[in-house]
Amino acid sequence: MGGRAFLGEFEQMVLLAVLRLGDEAFGPGIAGELEERAGRQVSRGALYGTLDRLARKGYLRWEIEAPTSESRGNRRRRFSVTPEGIKELVSARDALVNLWEGLDGVLRRPTG
Amino acid sequence: MENAKKRGGPPRFFEFLLRWILPDGIVREDIVGSLAEEHNGRVAWDGQRRADSWYRRQVLGIVARWLRKGFARAIGAWSIGDLVKELARAARRLVRVPAFSAAVVTTLALGIGGTTAVFAIVYGVLIRPLPYPDAERLTWIRNGAPDRTWSFSMADYLALEEQQSSFTRVGAYDPNGITLSTPEGSERMQAHMVTAGFMPLLGIRPVLGRSITEEDTRPGADPVVLVSHRVWRSRFGGDPGIVGRTVTLDQEITTVVGVLPPPAGPIERDQDFLLPLTLEPPPRKGPFFLYVVGLLEEGSTRTAAAQELEAISDRIFPLWQDSFPDAEVRWVMFDLKKALLGDVGGSLWVALAAVGALLLIALANAANLLVARAVEQKHETAVRVALGAGWGRMLVHRLSESIVLAGLGGGAGLGLAYLGLATAVRLGGALIPRVAEAALSGPVVLFLLAVALVSVAILGLVPALHNRTPLPALRGSGRGVGHGVKQRGLRQALVVAQFSVTVPLLVGGALLTSSLWSLRRADPGFDADRVLTLSLSLPHTGYEEAAIRLDFWQRVLAEVRALPGVEAAGLGNGRPPDEPGFGNNFMLEDVPLPSGASQFEVPWTIADPAYFQALGVDLLAGRLFDVDTDSSRVALVDETWARRFFANPQDALGRRFIHGGCTDPTRCPWWTVIGVVSDVEYNGLAEDNQGAMYLDAERFVQLGSFLVVRTPSADAAALAPRIRAIVRDADPRVPVTDVATGRELLEESLRTDRYLAGLVGLFGAVAFLLSLVSIYGVLAYFVEEHRRDIGIRLALGGEPLRVAWMVMASAMRLVLVGVGTGTVLALGISSLLDHLLFRINPWDPVSFAAVVLGLSAAALLSCGEPAFRAARLDPAGALKEK
């Protein structure tokens, strides 16, 4: 595969959600954040698949936390974004911002 | 509507599925735990049902991703599109060999469909919890002696309701029939008389109106009824204004107060009505007619509840000692599901094992056909491999055919399973409790998918692995010389496996069939071919007095006797072979029992003298009833009864007994045996007769009774319409039901046995055919493969017969190994059938010998054709080929 691929849209959203949650980035919270802020239904299969892919690429890491009664005795993963992950996010945003520039007149936000 | 389950936690099966597909470790724990946490949250704000359905969707999504990933890994860099193309190519290849494809698909469809249908029944009946709220805490409470259990009495139930503390709720029902009278006529309908606790206990909420209340069960309360959903739709046209209308039930004007929801579980399934059970303090401990269900208090253990039941029954024992002296009897409890299912579980597992064996045979057979095909294509395969197709690619190539075959087989199997299940539900309703709940539900379809996947694996991988090394095939130029010993070994192993699975199936079929024959030959004690029986039940109103009842019966009997072709017509409140009038215990004057021991209990029937004549039962000693000269307390017994307690029939005459649980001769009168009649079966043909007793129907005149009519002609059933007409003229309110000839009664009593013998026999027959096809195929292939060798041998002067024998011997060796293994297997598992067999040993040497010899002989015959083809081979021609 030639060149490096940009982060996918969903991958960006997941990384941003993890960042927003800070120390509280557990699976259910990330799902809730995405559904609330991005306003779309997220299949948990897609979410956990993406979390694993991001971890494999080195943009996310996790720490193991003790089980709670809510998790019915299962240990939990607390996610955080790695410096590489942040670098990727920034370059993805920069690329988009560059492209957006000067298009405000054309792409006016629908009001209401 | 959160009544389905209140366990907390996500749907168990799906959580299990999730755990199963995810690799062990922190990732799995995190995902399982997080989903459980989210599910919990959703239950709180969205309800159990929606939360469960959300959970199921998420798990299925994860499963789908997992499957996709699995496929992607299996085919390497290939895309799904490539896979589809490969499958299309496989389908085209298979269309070119229609006979082969049809054979494999049919085999697979039978195997997969049969297994799925039986699994659907096993799952719906045995595995799934009862469809009641808190089903796992529901218990069945009964009276128990060391050797048997029986229902509660009113005395028992009232004491239980008042004194127990281990159950959140208890409820009772009396399964009873009821007569519905309409302007068109009278009809017997199914009804439960229930306590106020019954409906909430099973989570039954009326769709219209109200439930049965405590008020309704008080003596003297206004009669009310709830109608079933089915009756509401069919008889009242789903009238939304039905509440408040009246119906005539058992001649009483009864107000409809509600409509039941469609039935969920086995207790209420076939009921047309629910009526209040009148709770009246009884004068004595018996009779025992109430079925009692209890919901264990949350947190209360079964052991503690059982102890409490024992304690209460001990506490009330002295109160009723006069009418019930058996000190060994205590209240006992069982898991409701187990109690309702009885011993049907054993038969179902046998059926599943049998059909599973069939599936294995089908798979082995199909794999065998595919190995043969792989061998045929070996040359082509070798060329492709030599031209650079990688092993993985060849695997996909090979797997594609089995995916297509298993896909078609699985699809057709699903159709077959649907048909099979519909048939089983229709035929098996009376046989298998809960069978109406069996359906092609999610887990059943997943089971089918799993079976289909295993089929793909077996069908595809076995031949593919054996085609891996291309070089010998190229060196051998595709002719016999180079064919690996290994793949012949595999085909041979599959043949051996098929025969070894066929033997237990055939032995099982043979044992069940001979058991059925013995049952058919068993003497039921009455003249089955010349008897017609009909059930009549008089309404309560208008027949309160015995004299009026007797008058009705005598008028009807006189007119029936006057019909042309009627030799005798009698009256009995029971009928053979498995419907005694009632069960009753008694104490013999001359056979004392140790104190506190259980009394003897046998089936009793209230019959008039003509009953015996009509059934063809002989008088062996003494005399029959004579209401005009008998004292009021006389009884007849049968020969087995007489020999059980006394030396011979003559000896039983004049002996005295007390019955009904009483032991005190000063309070309860003695009864006298005045005659001994020949044996009739009342406990079913398979059960040992323990003796039977009779009371006089002309003295104890019943409301409900069977008419037993004897005719010299073989067509007893032809009398039925004329007898119906007589009854209608005598009193149109009296329904005539359960019309059956003696032969029909016997056949009806053998339904389970017939069903099982037929099922296992059918499996056996299919397995038998598949095995023969496989041995034929293997041998025919062997001969084709060895044409040159055989030709050389014949050319060198080998005798054709010797050659034929050599070929046959090679195949029969496999057959004998398979049959031998199968026999050992059958010896090991036939004891499973023991409790289903009548007068035949599960290791019956005749059945075993017949199966072993028959199967071997049939195999020998199917080897004959290829063997003689080999012997007739033209040596010159064979040597010239290629």
C-alpha cells in the first residue's frame, strides 16, 4: 500500500470521544458520547472493532481496571489516546481545515 | 409488558454466544462487561424487552463481523466478490454432474432437516424454561409415599395455603371437563377449576374483564367463568362486549367475567374455560384431585421449602388420621417443568441421538461421494497445482463446492425441518407435553447454521486435505497405480463408520418394533373387535336423585339393547385398557398390614352386570351383581387380585375389606367379595396388572359413564349414530363423546410406542439404504480403479470366480468391521431403551442376530454386482485402455 492513509471519519470520532472523556473513557461511556454528541446510532460491533484497530495502529492504548458490579465481575479497559494518535488527529484536522478554507460562502449552514 | 422474565442481566443465550466467539482475555471481559452494563442501563429507561432486543442486535452485529473476518482470513487476500465468483463457478461445475449433486444435497437435506426438527422439539420442550414469570422458582406440590406420588386434597390445599411461608404464592387447579349447553346441543369442553392464586402465579392477565378472585371461590358465590382466547374467537366471534354475557355450563347460568390471553404454556394450553374452584372445608382427608403449583419465595431454598412442607404435613396428619392412616405419606415438591414433562425427556434424547447418528451417516456418505469426486479430479487438480495455484487457493476452490452443496442442503433442510416440525406438533400434541411451543426459533436456526458449517468443514476439508500432494497423481498419469493408500483408507473408514452407526439404529428399530408387536399380541382381557364404547355425562341439574339417574341409564340401555345387531350393552365408569373409573385403596380383613404402612391401591370401576358380558369378561367364581338380592356392600375382583392375596379365585369369595383409607371397623363398614371375573387391563397394556375391583353401577349410579356395547358384526363403529340418536331422544342435554371401538382403544393406548418405533425404524431404514449405497459405491470405485490389475490377473489365467470373491472379500472385511463395532456400540446403548420395551430384553439376541445377519447379507448382495462385473472384465480390453 503506497502512502499513508488518513484516519477514517469514524476513527476520528472515536478518538475525539476518548479524548473528551479523559479519565472516564470506558466502552459504554465512549458509545454514549458518540451517540449523544454525534447524534447517530453506533453498532457496538463497529465500535469495539474500531477501538481494536486504533490500538493496533498505536493511536490508542488501554489500561486494565478492576471489575465493578455493573460489569458483572468483568474487568474493564480504560482507553486513552497516545501522542501518535493526537498527531494523527491534528494532521487530519489540518488537512480538512485547509480544504474548507474559503468555502464558507458556498457551504452556508442551513439555518433553523 | 415486562412479565416475560425478571432475572436481571442480558439474554443468557446471546451472552453465551458472545463469550463463545470472542477469544479469552481482557478484550472479551471488557466487551461482555460493557454490554451488560449498557443493557442494564437500558432496562431502566427503556424496559426489559427493548433492552433485550438491543442486546441481541449488538451481539448479532459482532457475530456478523466475526464471521466476515473469519472468511477474509480463510481466503487470504481475496475479496467477498472473488468468493462469490468462485461459488458461482462451483455451482456451474455441480450443475454439470446433476445426479451427484442431487444425491449429496438430498442426503444433506435429510440429515440437516431431521436433526434440526428434532432439536427444535428438544429445545422447545426440554431446554427452554417454561413460559411463565419466574419459571425457575415454580414448583409442583404433591402427596408422596416412598413408591408414588399423587394429587392434593381440599384438606391438604387449605392447610398449605394457611400455614406455608416458603412460597410467595400458591395456587391449585382441578383439571375437569364441563358441559356447555347451547340451543344447538350439548358439548363436553375442557376446563380448569382454579383458585384465586392460579392466574397471577402463571402470569395470566385477562385481555378483557377480570381474573378470578377470592370472592369467586367462596361457597355460594355467583357462578362466573373466563373464556379462552380461542373459544372467544370461535364461538363468540371475538365479541368485545362479551363480559357480562352468560353461558350455560353444567346446566348453570354462568356469567362471563373475562377473556384469557392466547395460551403460553402447557398448563392452560388446551383449556376452553377457567372457573373458580369452590374452597369448602372437607369432612375427610380425601379425595385427591387438586394440582398445586407454588412460587418459591425469592431467596428461599428448595431444601428449606421441602422441609417446611414435610413439617406441615406431619402437623396435620393427626387431624385426618381416621380417614387417612398412612403415616409414611408426606408432601413433596418437584421442579414444575420436570414434573410436567414426566419421562418424555428420555424418549426425546433417544430420538435426537438417532437422528444425530443419521446426520453423521449422511455426512459420511456425502463426504465419501466427494472424496470419490476428488479422486476423479485428481489429475486436473494436480495440473492446476503444478501450474502455480497455491494450496490455499485450491482449498477455497474445493471448499466452494461444499459451501454450495451444504448451502442448498441446509436450505432444503430448513424446509424439511419446518414440515417435520409442523407434523410433529400436529401428531405429537397428546404425546409430548409442550410440543406446541416448539418452533424454528433463533437458537434452533443457529443450531442449523452450525450443523451446516460443520457439514461444509467435513465435506470440504476432508477431500481437500487428501488432494494436497499433487506429485504422485502426475507420475501415475491419473491411473490407478499412484492412488494414495491414505485416501482409500479414509473412504474405508467412512464406510466402517456408517455401518457401525447403522447397527444401533436398526437394533433400536427392531427392539421397539418387536415390543410393539408383543403389546399388540398381549391379551387386553376383552373382546376388542366386537366392542363399541361411548362416554355420556348427565348434567347435575335434574339428576340429583339416584333413582332418576338410574331411570335414564335403564331407558337408554333398553333401547340400545333393542337395536338390531346388539348382543349386550352395559355401563361402566371406566374402560380398558387404560381408563379405570378411579384409583382407591383398601384394607383386607385377612391380610393385615404393619401399622403406618401404605395400603394396597388398585384401579376400581363401577360397572353393571351387562358390562362384563359386553366386554367378554368371564365369571370365574361366585356370581355377578344383583341389585335386588345383594346386600349393599359387595364387590367383584379380578383373577389377579384373587391370586395376589389368596391362593385361588374360589378362595377370595366371602373375604371382607374396608376401603377409602379408613382402618377402623367400628366406624367404617366391611365390604364383601362376591365374585371373581377374568382379568382386564386398566393401567395400560405395558403395565403389570395389580388386580382390579368393581362396584355395582345399579347401586352407585353415576352421572358420567361409558356405554359398552357388544355386537357380533365386525363393524362395531356403525352402531354409533343410532346410539347417539337414542341418547338425544332420551335427553338432548347429554353429550356423547369419546366414541371408540375396542380396537381403537387398544391402538390409541399404543400411540407413543407406535410413534417411537416408527421414527427409529424410519431412521434405521434410511441409514440402512445409505450404508448400502456407500459400500456399493466404494466397491464399484475399487473395481474401476483396479481394472488393469484385475485384467492382468484374469489374463494370467486367474479364475473369474476367485477374482470376484477376492473383490467381494475386500469390501466385506470393511462391512464386518463396521457391523462388529456397531454391535458393540448397540450393546452399550440399547439399555437406554429398557423402560420403553415390553416383554423384550434390550439385549435380545434374536433382534441383534437379525440385524447383524440381515445387514451383512444385504451388504453382500450390494457387493455382488461390482464383483461380478470385475469377474466378467475383458482382460484384453482392460489392458489396452489408456
